[in-house]
Amino acid sequence: MIYLDNAATTPPDPAVLETFNRVCEGFWANPHSLHRLGERAEQLLEQARAQVVDMLDGRGYRALFTSGATESNNFALKGVAEQYRERGRHIVSTNSEHPSVERVLQSLESGGFSVTRLPVGSDGAVTADQIQAALTDETILVSTMFVNNESGAVTPIAEIADLLQSHQALYHVDGVQGIGKLPFSLREMPVDLLSLSAHKFFGLKGSGVLVLRERQAIASQVLGGGQEFELRSGTVDVPKAAAFAKALRLAVTDVAEKLKRTRELNRTLRKSFAGMQGVACNSPESASPYILNLFVDGIKPETLLQGLAAEEIYISTVSACSSKKAELSPVILALTGSEQRARNAIRISLSCRTSALDIQRFLEAFRQVVNKLR
Ligand SMILES: Cc1ncc(COP(=O)(O)O)c(C=O)c1O
């Protein structure tokens, strides 16, 4: 099997499962109970939280454990909008966000907010200058991705964070496809809110984090017993929190080295595709090498996927969230301006565990399947 759908999800690492099981068995008490068992669970929870913040170089930040990045994104956008609605009702974002941001923006619009969706450029990202020009006295929030999940386009988040230091607007970044793949530091990229998801870096599904500044007030989205800094009530899942910290540790270790290797694999793919007729890269050259979006002329993406799956090679059409809807991809349309390219797009997504042999075998099978289907 060759698995090249790592932007959709990754398998849990055995070490992550080991941490999860160990904590389930040994630290099952309610971390909010006042007895000794509860205290031990709470200590482990706080240790995991501190490790997550530390690995992101986030002194002065705190991590809120969530059920995944969909919740983290919902939390950030709704939490800020509710908290600061008297300060202003304008939000700046882009036309290429994940549905867990875009759908929330739509819902906020129905509730009286106005949203400026900046168009991405030929590199698939927006610039700090575009953000600057869109800001008004009413803007309370800017939300962009770090790395786009379909194209791999990289947003200049350090520049945008820098620009927003002198504006009231908070900066939320959906970091799902970037953290653990590209170098990242909250000290160097001081965003206000950051969403992460464990299953994109060999962690567990249903496990995410929203990182925010220690003193940052946002409106609670889950009311109850007041857990997680009075923001998200409910008994905290300590094993998942510990497993998240473990997965993040594995992801950020040797990130530059893994990136270098993946760049080489991406280069091999691009070189081979350049020599194939009717095949073109949708992803810009500057994209994260972990994601390569491809246009294949004359073959339906689903047919190509099935052809490859018969050879036990797994890739995806557009993002996993929308791939069952069989529409054209708005993200690839925004990037390329071509409906044909947006309709016939497939996504190859690598991980730090993808080998040169995987890529070689994939390319051989790809050539054969494309020739057979044309
Ligand atoms: C960029 C981006 N944001 C958010 C999400 C949602 O993450 P989760 O599956 O943890 O809810 C995804 C998952 O595909 C993603 O790629």
C-alpha cells in the first residue's frame, strides 16, 4: 500500500497509542476531583498543556484542549465575535479557507457581522498588504490558514502577525496543515489564536487544541462546570491531552530535516509530472512540499482515484471534507481561475514517513493508470 492522503489524516503512531493507553489505565480519575487520584490526573493534564505550549515556543500562551480543529476554529471565531461585538463587527479572511472557518463566517454574517474575503494571488495566499488595506476601525478579527489544505499555499503569517501588533484586531490562524511540517514559533509568529488537530500528525482523531494568549478573553462556547479556564466545560479527556502532547512532540522533532527530505520528494514528483502530457501542477512552486495539487486533463478525478486504489495507492480528489460532493474546488478555482482545473484536481499529500521508493512506485502506477484511462 502507498498512502498519499496524509492531509486528510494519518495513522496514529504506536507511541501515541501507548501513551493514550497508559494514561487511560493509570490516570482515569476526574482531573477536577480534589482527592489524590484526581490531583495526579490533573498534574498530568497540566504537564501535557505546558508541553504543548512549550513545543510551540509559546511563553505567555495557554492551550485549550478541544475535539479537533473544527471545534478550535469554531471556538476562535465565535468566541472572539461574541466577546468583541460591541467593539466592531468586521472580520477579514480569505476566499480559500477550510469549511470549518468559512461556514462560521457565513453564520456570523447572518448574525450582523460583515466579512471581507480577500482573494488569494497566483501563489494561493494573501499578502500582509492586502490585509492592511482591508482593516477598518471596526475590524475585530483576521483569520487565515497557515498552509492551505488543498493547494499547500503558505500564508505569510509572521508578516501578518507583525502588522496586526498595532491594530485592535486579533489574528487567528488555522495551523492544521502547517504545524509539525514547517518551522513554527509563537515567539517569531505571534498570532493571537492558533488551531491544531492531532490526527494530521500521527495523533488521534477527535483531539485538537486552541492556543491563545494567557490573558486573552473570549466568550465561552460550552457552559457548565467551568473547566478549561471557564471556556469549555466538561470533564477533560486527560489521555487524549497526553496523547496530543506526545504526537506534537514527534511532529516537531527534526522538522527542518523532514521538510528537506519532503522537498526532494516533491521535486521528483514535479519533475516527472512536467514530462507528462495533459498533467500540470495546480500547487504553486512556493507551496508546502507536503501537498501537491494536480490537474489531469481528460480523466475524471474519481475514475483516476479508483484506478490508483486498485493498485493500492491512495490519494484524494479535493479535500476529504468535500470530496464526496463531487463539485469543483473553490480553492483551486480561486488559485488558478480555471473551472476545468478546479474540476479535474487531485491531491497528493505526503508525510515525513513517505519514502523515495513510495514516490517511485506511485509514479510508475500513475503513468500506467493514466495511459490506460485515456
Ligand atoms: C486546514 C484544516 N482546518 C481544519 C480541519 C478540520 O480538522 P478536524 O478534522 O480536526 O476537525 C482540517 C481537516 O481536514 C484542515 O485541513
